[in-house]
Amino acid sequence: MSAISYRRPDQAEVLTGPRVRHLSRGSITDGLLAVFMLAMLLLMIRLPGEETIPYHFLFLSLTIVYGFRVWPLWTTVLVALVVTGATGWVLADRVVNHIIDNAELAEVPLMPALFVAMVWHARRRFAALQQVKRMADQRRASLERERGFLRDTSHAIRTPITIARGHLELAYDGAVLNGIRESVDVALRQLDRMSALSNRLLALARLDAGEELDLRPTDLSGLISEIGRNWTASSDRAWSVDSGPAGQVRIDPDWIELAVDALVENAVHFTTAGDAIRLRCTSSAGVITLVVEDSGVGIEAEDLPYVFDRFWHRRPEHGPMGSGLGLPMARAIAEAHGGALTVARGPNGGARFALSIPLAE
């Protein structure tokens, strides 16, 4: 399978670029606020008898901007004291000179109290947002560790599986006694399961990490026909392959092949010699649908909600036990293409899986 290109954003780009722009916008906002407040203060001084109008605009602008711009605590206290002191001095001077009534001095504690209420609310909101951000960062880090563990585990178990399989195949060729040959055959089957488990764990880890698909025009009819030929040559089922007039579609053929192989493998596990397995492709209303259905034992209604759960699997009456990751991997591949994978009871009583992919514009 070809490698999928994926590049994580550089840590410095993530942390510095948007932050620098944010600080620049914040500095501009603070500068404009300072200019506006200074202008209102000058109007208070230059308009005797009309002080309360610019006074209210001054505190209103300060309160509104602080709702979006939460400054450090000491900066906030300093700004509040300076603004309250300057505006209070102007109002007190007008009262002393009998330009305004004493009742106007009630505005001096009232407007700062309004600002203090906004400071309390804004700082609580800011603290809550910071807590949510920390929790999100912790969750993201946890997911990254889990995905890294899956990738590392899958790579780590591949090498010993390959070595063990090579030695067992040599022993199998040289084994004479039936008991020894049967034991080696069992060990080889278990290694096959471990190999499939490793490959699918790695595939799920890559899909979970959001790696980009290598979308390219692909002859889907030819791909389905090739998959059908591979399986019909290796399994004694009553095969029916209908690739349909799908034509060229933009998909990642390697991932789609993995998904369809997992669906066909599931059908083989739950059928016996002579049972029917049908693989077909249809196109309608801008959606390509790949269908795999069989005439096997089917899926019980109570089991349908769990079919795509990881490591959940049914025990086949005949054939080897699966890895429990094939169907979840197929569903993840469908969703990575913007599609879906559904399951239902087929017309022949077996299982019917439908993998749908929307056609790109």
C-alpha cells in the first residue's frame, strides 16, 4: 500500500503565528480605547454643565471593551483608579463651582461599580475558557499518545511475526509426523491472525490521526473486478461479481481495496463451501455504493449495533476467528472518503454490507 502523505503543522507556526496577530489586534484595540477615553475626558473639561454625557460614554466604552479584552489584574486596577480619579476630579470641581448639582456626584461610585461588575464577569469567563482549553489540550495529548501507541505496537509486532512465520514454514515443510504438522499449522494460522491484527491496528491509527487520502481518478469497475478475481481463485464459494458501469472516480484505491477485502473476508468467515457471496457496485444520485452480501448465517438483530465496535466479533461456526478490526477499519475508510458503511440482513438471509462514497464534483 502506498504511503499517505501527511505533515503536521510546525509547533512554532501553531503557537506564534496566530498569537502574534491576536496581540497586534489587541494592542490596536487598547490604543483606540485610550484615545476615545482621553477625548471624552477632554470633552468633560471643555463642556461645563454637559459633563455627564461624555462621562457615561467614557465608562461605557471601557466596560464594553473589557468584556472582550481581559487585562492583567494590576493593569485593570490601575486603569480603574486612574479613570475614576480623573473623571471624579472633573465632576467634583463642577460641584464646587456650582455648575452642577451635588446629586451628580452619585455617578462617581455608580459607573466604576458597573465596570467592576464587568471585570468580575469577564475574568470568570476568561478563567472558564482557559480551563476548557487546558482540558482540550490534555485530551488531544492523550489521543496522540494512544495513536502513537497503536502505531508503535503495530510496527513492533511485525518483525517477530515475520521471523516466527519463516521458521514455522521451514518446519512445516520438513515435518513428517501428522501431529507435528498439525501443531505447526495451528501456529501459522495464529500468526496470520496476529499479522492481520497488526496491519489493521496500524491502518486504524493512521485513519484516526486524520492523515490525508491519496485521492486520484480510479477505474472502480476494474478495481472491483480485480478484487473479485483474487477471492474467487482462493475460496470455494458461489461467487457473483458485478462491477457495474462505475467508471472513473476519485478515491484512494489502496484504502478502498483494504475496506472491500475486509468485507469479503467477513463474508467468507461466515459462509461455508457452496454458499453464495455477491460483490457488486452501483451508482446513483451522485453516490457510488459497493455491496457485499452473502447467504450465510446472517447477523442477529441484537448484534447489529455492535458490528462496527473495535475488537467485537462473532464466532464463526466454520473457519478461523477474525481480528475484530476488519469491519471497524472498513467503516473508518468509508468515513474518511466522506461516505458511510451500513449493515443489514441480506435478501438471502445472510449479511449485507453497503459501502457508499459520494462522487466528487
